[in-house]
Amino acid sequence: MTIVEDQTAATLAAVARFSEAFDWHDVDGVMAAMSADCRFESTGPAPDGDAFSGTSAVREVWARFFQDNPDAKFVTEAQFAAGDRCVVRWRYDWGSRHVRGIDVFRVRDGLVTEKLCYVEG
């Protein structure tokens, strides 16, 4: 394997760890998959969303999201990675409604350092 292939495999593994914890609404697991200097950019409020940096701020966002959305379900529709970046196209379902969007991840040292979210509509 080349260095880029190794990095891509590590990126996919890091995003998989993050996603598994997210699917279980496991805040501790999500944060264990993120770096101390992590950054999260949400889809709202429009037009640019909010940005959160550092474990304390990002943990608070996830805890509130899982509390407010106990039935939140994200389904990965497509995913690809190159080097330290990964793009995930997803569908978010709640009740009888849904939206689609993408997340752009950046990984460093096996941990998610950045999760930028974009939504259609």
C-alpha cells in the first residue's frame, strides 16, 4: 500500500468508529472518536450554520442533539475518502420526514478533527 492508501484506510476507520458511536447516540463514544481540538459545523441556522470548537463545546452539541432527537436515524447512502478527508452522503429520518445532506470529515492521527455538515433544501 502507498502512504495515501494507508491514510485513506485510517480515515475510513476513524469515520466508521465515529459513525458507530453516533448511531448508538453514545456521546462518550463520539467524543472518543474526536480529537481534543475538534471542530463541528452544523447545518443550522441558515444560511451558514453554527461552528463549535473543542471537546467541551462539541460534546454539549451532541448531548443536546441526542436528548432532543431520541429517534434520530442517519443512514449512509454513499461514502468515499482520499487521504485525510472523507465525504459521507446521508439521509436523516425523524418521524415521517427526512432530509438529505453530506458531511465532510477530516481525520488526523486516527481521530476526527473536523465534521462539516451540509443539507439539501
